[in-house]
Amino acid sequence: MRETTNLGTLLDIAIDDKRYGTRAVLQGMRLQLDPGEIVSLIGASGCGKSSLLSIAAGLDPHYRGSVRLRGQATGGPNPEIGLIFQEPRLFPWLSVAQNIAFGAPAAAHDSARIDALLEEVGLSGYGDALPKQLSGGQAQRVALARGLYTAPRVLLLDEPFSAVDAFTRMRLQDLLARVAAERRLTVLLVTHDIDEALYLSDRIVLMGGRPGPARAEFAVELTRPRARTELAGAAMKAAILDSLHAVHAI
Amino acid sequence: METPSIGLPAAAPAPRRPVLGVPRRLPLGLLLPALALLVAELAVRTGSVPANLMPAPSEIAATLAWLAEHGLAGHLASSCLRVAAGFACGALLALLLGALVALKPHAARLLDPSFQALRAIPSLAWVPLLLLWFGIDETPKLILIAIGAFFPVYMGVVSGIRGVDRKLIEVGRLYRLAPLALARRVLLPAALPAVLTGLRNGLSLAWMFMVAAELIAASQGLGYLLTDGRESSRADIMLAAIVLLALLGKASDSVMGALEKRLLAWRDSDVTGARA
């Protein structure tokens, strides 16, 4: 029944059935990511986007289906798959540097790598600061650096910029675009912001209000770096909005 | 608390407004005790309060000086040692059992109901039984103090670990921490505020139970001084002992408070000094 994995596919998420109690949230959902591809997942809240991400990250074993990385079932959290949460989720008792290196054993604490990461996310010199001293945007930058510390191939992000103000959000989006390009990351981004999806992704996947396969897919064939004002995106945005309306109308 | 070399805006403490023009560092908390001492001294000197029931502060000071030359150090040492030993035993046991109960569901189902039942017993009710079982030497006193210290610490550890934010635990799982590493790197640090509050409450209860234990049967210690003062109708000795208990309790609590402040400097709260 299930089509075989393409040779080129890096991450293959196939969820036959995921339910909370008796309520099904995901059914027959299949999502395949090619190496270096940036995919956005949009849909109404409660449609199972976050559940899908949690399963892909290996945090939720209670589902029927499989998550395969290069054809191998992951069966749990995998160092090659990083996850950035909606909130920074930094450990308040650890310094910024210790938070970044949290994913690696203490013996592997590599301060040169931490400094390089801090520079990469624009927080040079903040290594000794405590999370309480950071703004929301800075904290999310540290969370991104922590996600990158273990050098994952795939980065999953769960509405990572939804809790910051509009200007900070744009700067964080630019940061993510740059980091993903430089590191050739494969990215799966859950968002409810169509502009964000258009700005960042190669492909936009729309999930319906009821459990089932993806409702629609949009390939975003805009050149990079993209301008936020680009008109070519406007037509597609209208199409996505139409699809969203259709999904809600069902 | 000190900020690293870079100027981080959030780290600067908000300047405190001087209250009623009083300079910031003046120990305002000493004002009331000083006034009370002054009033007591005047009341006794003018004869409006009988000196045998309420000796003047100056007389209590003289008694303290006299006691200092007649074995006060021994009394202080026995009391402090009892508190230290009893508190250490009770708190250590509570830390271990509390962590076990909070981390292992099986242990919780097995142990917690019994601890809750034992906690419901007013701890002083153990005194007669302890005296019967262990006689009147050190053992029953230490056990009583340990019981007093145990429950606040136990409750702090259990509620602290159980209250750890699920979202932080999820980060630990994402980075594939083994159960022991998860406990050490996530659960225990996150539970530390509640644990320290439990330790602080446990310590103050340890002082309380030390006095109770010494009132009943002791030949050394501040509780013994209280009994001795009552038997010889010496209010000055009793008050001297009470003053010393107040000072020791306050000193040990301040040490715990300083420890708390130091260990929890990472907390994002502006209550520093509120309990000092």
C-alpha cells in the first residue's frame, strides 16, 4: 500500500494513525523531505501539525507508522534530527554556553564551537550570560544554536517565531534562511504564517482540518535570496488562502 | 548575580528608592527590637513591671555575661551539635527518600501513603515513646530532631521534582539523556528552589524540636537552661536562653538564606533581599 521511499529522500514521515484517546488527529499522513529542502507545514490549529513534528523528532512513540532517516527507522530521538520548540526552553540555571552544549556530553564541551555558534546566531560575547538576561528573540537564537550544536542534518521547527514581535520575527527568519543555506540543512517548519512559509520554503504543505493526507502542496519556485515585497509570491498567497478557506469550509 | 563583561540591559538592578529619606543600608529591622528593649528597661526601672517576672534587659545581659563564664559554651555546643546531627540525618534521609518517591512511581505507590500518614502525627507525640525505647540519652533527642527535619524536606523534594516543567523534561528526552542524567541535569536543578525551601523549613523545625527534646530530659543545652531557670524561678536565665535561641535560629536561617540566594542566582525573580 505504501509507496517505496525514493532514493533521494532524506526524511520520510509516514503516520498511519495517531490518536489521543479515541480522537484521531493524524491518519494516512505522508511527508517526504529531500536533502536540503525547506518545507513548511501550514493548517488550522489543532490539525495535528505539532503532533506530526513531535513524532518526527522521536519524542512521541505512541502512533502507528514510521519515521525513516535515509531509509532507516529512527525509533526515537536522533542526533541527526534537531528540534526547535515554540518557546526557547532554555535551562534557566545554565549559562548560554552551557545551554548550547546541552545536547553533548559534558566531556565534549567545545568552547571554540560554542563561540562559533554564538557568532553564527549573532550573540557573540553572550556565552556567560544567564537566560534571564536575554530578550525573547535572543533566547530563541540561543535555542537555535543549541539545536545546531549537535550538527543535525534535519531541523524541525514548531512555530519557532510565533512568540516574538514582528521585527524580531523577520530577523529570526533571515537567520534561519541563512543558517539553513550555509549548512545545507533539510528543514521542516510548522507555521501559521503564510508569509513566513512563502519567504522561507521550497514547498508548502497544507494540512486539512480533519485527519487525512495533506490537502494541497505548493512548490515555491522563487529565487533566493527572496525579497519580502516580491509580487510573484502574492498570487501564490491568494491560492493558499483559497485552499485554506476550502479546507475550513468542509 | 554579577553580569559578564558585556553590558546586558536586563542585568542591572533597579535602583531602590530611599524610604522616608533613610539611607538604603541602615538596618531598619533593628528599630523595633531596640525600641522594645528600651521600653522594657524603663518599665522595670520605674517599677511598673515586677523585676522577678520580667527582668530588665540590662540584667539579662549581665546574666548572659555570668553564664558565659559558667559553662554557657557547653550548653551552646550541645544544642548546636544536636541540631546539626539531627538535621543532617533527617534531611539526608528525606532527600534520598523524596527523590526516590518523586522519580519512581512504584516507590511512590509503596512509600508515599505511609509517609503521609506519619506526617499527620504531631511529631511531639513521639516523645514519650522515644523516651521509653531509647532512655534519656542522646539517641531519642537526635531521632526527634531528625523526625522534625524530615517532613518539610521530604515534601519539598517530592513537590519540587514533581513540579518540574514537562517542557524542560522533553528537551532532556530530545537529547537522549539516560534516566540518571535526566535526574541530575534537569530534574534536580529544576527542583532546587523547592528543595531549598524545604531544607530551610526543616532547619527551623530542627531548632524547635531540639528545645522540646531538651526540655524533657537533658543536663546540657539551651532547653536545659530553660528548665533550670523555671525550677529556680530565674526569669533572667529563661530569657537569656530565649535570646540565644533567637540569635542561633536567625543565624542558621541567614546562612540557609545566603546559600539559597547563591544557588538560585539564576532565578528570574526580583525578590532578592525580601527574606533576608
